[in-house]
Amino acid sequence: MHLSVICNAAKVFAFMLCIDIVSSELPADQVSAMTSIYDIIHNNTAVWNSVSKTSDPCSWKGVGCTSNNSFINTISLKSSSISTSEFLPFVCNIPTLESLDVSNNQLSSIPYSFFTACGEISGLKELDFSGNRLLGSLPTFYGFPMLERLDFSANRFFGEVGLKLEMLDSLKNLDLGWNRFRGKIPTNLGRMNRLETFVLAANLFRGELPVEITKYKNLRVIDFSQNHLSGSIPVGFGEFTKLEIMILSFNSLSGGIPSSLSNITTLRRFSSNRNTLNGSIPLGMTSFLSSLDLSYNGLTGGIPSDLLSGANLDFLDLSFNDLEGPIPAIGSMKLNLLRLGSNSLNGTFPSASLGSRLGYLYADNNSLSGEIPLDLGVFKNLIHLNLANNGLGGALPPSLGDLTSLEVLNLESNGFVGGIPPQIILQLNRLEKLNIGRNLLNGSITASIGNLASLMELQLGSNQLSGEIPAMPERLQIALNLSHNLFHGPIPDSLSRLQNLQVLDLSNNRLSGAIPGLLTDLRSLTQLLLANNNLSGVVPTFGSRVTVDTEGNKDLICVRGNPAPETPQGERKKSSVVNSEVAIAAACGFPVGLLIAVIARFISRMYRSISGILPAPNSIHTPNVDFKKAMEAVSDHSNITFKTAFSTFYKAVMPSGTTYLVKKIKHTDKIVRFPQHKQLVEELEHFGSLSNPNVMIPVAYVLTLRRAYLFYDFVRGTLYDILHHRTGNKLDWPSRYNIAVGVSKGLAYLHECTFGPIILLDLCSKSILLKSLDEPQISDIELCNLIPPSSSECKYGSATAAGNVYSLGVVLLELVTGKPAVGDGDEVAKWVLSVSEWDQILDSNVCETSIGVRREMAAVVEVAIACVSVSPEMRPNAVNVVQMLLNTRQSDAVED
């Protein structure tokens, strides 16, 4: 019995001994280090609120240990709202550390002792300080023998990089983007030349592209976009053998495109848009590429015959160049987006290729002629087709009705004749915008047009259409333009069902009878244009928010209380523009800012003075603004694109074919007054030096005593329009994600401006314009210091940097949930915080695409919730938001 007890006790002891060996504890020095870190940051962040300081650090959130919990090897405190950096030296007391991630916090400095102590950790491979508020010059790195990845992006570093990183012999991935580094591009980055990823985007680097970086034979990613680089692209860059991504966008590069780049068989993406490149496009450029962006340059010559036939080509943008000649055949079976707009291309449109997955085709503002090919209908995946402002003619082919995925069809300003094919009306059920205005179309509109349930905008103005007006799609929201046609009969009562419609233009027709009183019930209407018809009776009473133009209807009676018929602006020029001293300025894009001239009183002298001096900023090829043509466009209400409380936006087509968006700021807004003229001019001088793809920047402006006219590159529609007035799965998750990142980058750019932060008065989905479905631009930045905050339409954040971030968070929630900022009496931010199940938050139209999409959407919700934190101090800054959003997508690709 006694022996049995002894044996059992021995077994228990042996078992406990084994347990002790398997669950070995952390070394005391590592426990001590983690305890010190805990003590410092516990009151600064909630990341460890749920853990006890005496518990095993390997169980703490963000702490990674070896399989048997014997050593700590990773620490991740990203997105934890940490503002103190006092804990960093204690991290260096963990000699087994391999990775430290403190990204997306609020750190403003790094103690010098961190670099001296952590430099001695032999196994440290990764340091990520991105998305903080680190200020000062880059420290010199000594030691760090195994450091492979260094990320200081999205901070506030300045000065030159120079030789401060030359001792990092193991460095493979370097990201210094979104800072204020100056000087030349560093070329001494470790003596072993192991660099694979080299990102310097959005800094102030100058000088030429150094051919010396070709010594980094393993380079896969180069991103030098958004700097001040000049000179040509080195021919030696063709020597890279592993390069996959090269982004040189938004610089001042000149010269030609080296043909040697076509020798890089691994290259998948090349972007050099928004430069001043010239010469022709070499043959073979797309032999291996999947994405090529050369837009907004000065390229000449023809499009190479093989350019659209690359086996992997998915994205090609050649818009806004000086290319000429015909469009070659589209031979690539993978091509999804093709932009050729605003060139000088001519000849007939090429025949289609069977099986192509082309989704977006833009060839507007060229000189194409002939008819649309009958076989265009083979592009079954086409979503956007824009052939506006060309010389195309003939009848519209019925095969357009075969493009059943089409959402936008823009054929305006051509020479099409005949009727509107019924197939377009009967078969294009997804169509959201139909613009075939300014052609020579005739005949009537089929009654089936009312079945286009997704249609938001219908532009049929300036044709020869006739008959009575049929019932229109009730989803119409942006505009219904039937002006300058031959329609007759009464205005149908059915138009009163268009409750979302903003602009109704029936002017210059042969309509008769009374104006239906039911039109006063259109709650969204801002413009009712009925001029030059045969209408009679009493004009119904419309609210003050509606501009009513009934000029040219001699039998109409305006009773007291109704707005008087609006006099055409062309007749008012003598009392406003002509008799005013006009300050005219053009944003030149040079360091000197804006060219300012004071023009005399008479319109003829004024036109002669400004002709030829209005180039767009950072773009030497954009056609000059013709002020006379612009004023003609502004005087025509059919050119109204949309309207806000502060201003009206008009579309203005120049004689060259270039289209601008002209914002007219009304005198009644009290923006343009003598005491404020100088202030407005000074503001616009600053804005002329800005350059960011996600910020809507005026390229020219005109100030009078009563009005201000601001000119922009043309865009149409707001995020609110697209997101909240659509049916079905229209705005997919990739587009929403790109919009989220783009808006965040635009806001970060504004908040980090070199001449001081630009704080937006109104940031909401109604003030974000879309150049395309994934290219957002923040508007109204030039009004931020000129309008009292009480005038704001969007009330989801105050006019502070933190308030802007809150508003950004609301926009992110709109993108993820599909719900408007305020709807059904509830704010989306409050609603999201009250819901516990993700499935109830995510927009079911897109989240069911895949598990990966749901995961990304959920991650963006977390970013948005951080932005709408009740405490402004707890919200990330805009730069941090950019990095947080980029971190939600696990990809090797580098974002522009």
C-alpha cells in the first residue's frame, strides 16, 4: 500500500514536470519589458483594457510568441490611438523581437534611444511606423542587421534622406510615401542591393530619375508618384528583370517613353499619367502589361497597331493627349477599361472583337467619323460607352440594344440621324444615363421609355424629335432635358411623379396648354425651364428654391407671389458682365501661382484679352478656355448639370471640343463682394498651386461685381446621386473601396497642404463628385474660408480637422451600408453603433459577392467607427485614415 502511494506520487511528479517543460514561461526580462510597456500605455489606449498586467503577455492582444510561448517575436499595436512614445525603448529589451507594428496611431516622435537599442536586435526584420504624426528629419540607422521592411509612410518627416539608410544591408521593402521629404531620390539603400519595394509617393523629391537604382536587380515595385521629378525616363530602366509595378504619375517628367520598357517581361503596371511626356508610344508597350496609364501628357502620333492587343491588358488610359489617326482593332480579350477621350483621333470606329470583356469605353472629344459599327453589340459586358463630341453620323444601330449591361450611354454632339431604335428603350434595363442630345434625331419617343426603371438622367435636347411627351421613368433624378425639339401637345401630368427630379427642361418646343399645378409637388426640383413654347394660363406657384423660366410664352399669366419669368442671361450681360470690371485669372501650374489680369468694361475687349491665356494647371495640352463660349453656355439652362445651395454648375463645351464644368456662385450667397474680392483672389492663388487627383481644383476663374465663375475639368454627378438613387447591384465593392481611399487621400492632402491646412466646410456624399465610378473628387474647397459654417448643407461634422474626419467616417459608412447619412429619421453613424450583427450593417447588394469582400467591408466599418468617435481627440487624422484603409486590403499592389 505504501509502495503504491509512492509510485503514484512519482507519476504525478513526472507528469507535472512534463507540463512545466511544455508550457515554459517567458524570460523574466521579457515579462519585465512588457509590464513596463503596459504601465506606460494602459491609460493611453484601450487595447489592453481586458487583460491583467499579471497575466501571460503572450495572451495579450497584438503580442505574438513562439509556439511554446518561450519568447516574444512580434508586437502589433496598430490602430490603438496611442499618442505617447515613451514605451518604445522598452520594446528593445526583447532581444527575440522580429516585428514591431505601431502603425495608425498618434505618435509624434521616436526616442533616440529606440534606434540605438533596437539596432542591436539581431533578428528584427520589420518596423512599421506608418500613419502616425512623426515630425522631423529621418534618423540615421545604425545596426539593424536583419531589417527587411521599413515603413515610415503617412507621417510628417521632412528634409533629405541622403545616406541615412545606407547601412541597412538586408533592406527589401522601403515605404517613405506621404511625407515631406525633399532633395534627390536616394540611391544608397543597403550595401547588399536587396531592395524589392521602393515607395516614395507624395513627397517633395526633385531632380531626375536616377538610373543608379537599376543596381537593385530584385526591384518589384517602384512608386515615385506625386513628387516634383523632372527630366526623362531613363532608357536603363529597361534593364529591370523582376519589376512588376512602376508608378511615376503626377510629376514633371518630359521626353519620350523609352522603348526598352517593353523588354521588361515581368512588368504588369506602368503609370506615368499627369506628366509632360511627348513623342510617340513605342511598339510592344502592352506585350506584358495589364495596366497602362499615360493620360494627361503631350503624346503625339498614332496609337500603335498592337497596343490594344496585349494578351494581359486590362486597363488602358490614353486620354488628354494629342494622339491622332485611327483607333486600332481591340484585340485583347481581357481589356476592361479603355479611355481615349480628348485627343485628335480620327477615322471610323473599329469593328468589335468577339468575346471581349470590355466594360468601359471612352472615346469622347475626338474627331471620329462614320457610323457606329453594327457589331458593337458583341461587347456584352460594356457598362459605360462614351462617344460624345465626335463627328459620327448615320443611324443609331439597333445592336446598341444588345449591350444589356450598359449603364451609361453618351453619344451627344454628333450627327446621328433617324429615330431612336426601340431596342435601346426595350432592352437596356440597367441604363442610368442616356445622353443622345445635340444630334439630328427625329421621330417620336416610344411609350416604353417609362419602363427604364434605373434611368436617372435623360438628355435628348437639341434634336428634331416630335410628338407628345410620354410618361417618363419615375427614377429620373439628375435631369430630364427635352429642350430644342418639336414636341407638341400638353405638358403631361405624369411628370409630377418624378419626385427625385432636379432639372426639368422642356424649353424651345411647341408645347401648349396650361402648366400642370401638380408640378409644384416635385420636392427635389430646382430648375423648371419652359421658355419659348405656346403655353397659356396662370403659372402655378413654386417655392423659392425652384428657378422657373417661362420667357417666350405670350399667353402665360404670372400672378403676384410667383417668380417672374427669368430673363435670359444673354440679355442681362450688358447690366452685369459688360458693365462690371472683371478680374480674370488662369491657374498656370507654375510655382509663381496664378496669372492675374484686370480686363476692361466691354465684352469684346474682354474676350480679346483673355483669349489664349487660360491653360489648365499642371497640364500643357488642355485647350484654352473661350470665355465667350463659356458665357453662352452659362446663359443656357439646358447646360445645368446640378445645383447646390451656393452655386450652379454648367457644362461648357469649347470650340476645341474640350468640356469644362463652370460653377456660377450667386451674388445672393454673399460670397463675391468688394470686401471679399481680394480674399477670394488670394484663396484661388493658393488653390492654383495644388495638384491632387481627388481634389476638384479650379483651372480658371472670372470674378465680377455680382458673380464668380469657376472653371473645372468636367465631371458629372455626386456620390450621393450614384449611391442612393440606383437599383440593384450597381456600385460594386471595388468601386466603393476606391472611392473611400480616394476621398481619404484627397482630405489628407488638403489637411497637409504646405501653406496651411484646408479645412472643409462641408464634406459629405453630396459634395463628392465622381469623375468616374471609382474616381472621386472633393468639391467646394475654394469656399471653405468664405462661407459661414451656418450656411452648410451637410451637418455631419464641424469645420475642424477632427470634424472633417467625422464627416469622412459618415461617408465611409454610406459606402459600406448603402444607406444615406440621414434616412428614416435616423443618422447612419448612430444606427451602425446600435447594431451588433455585421450582416445587418453591410449592404447586401455587394457583401454577398465573396467572403473576402465581406471581410474588407467589415474592416472599413471599423475604420469608419474610429472616425465617428464621440471624442474628437480619439479620431485618427486623415493621413492615418488613408493608411488604415490601405491596410484593410491585403495586396501586393501599390495604390496610387
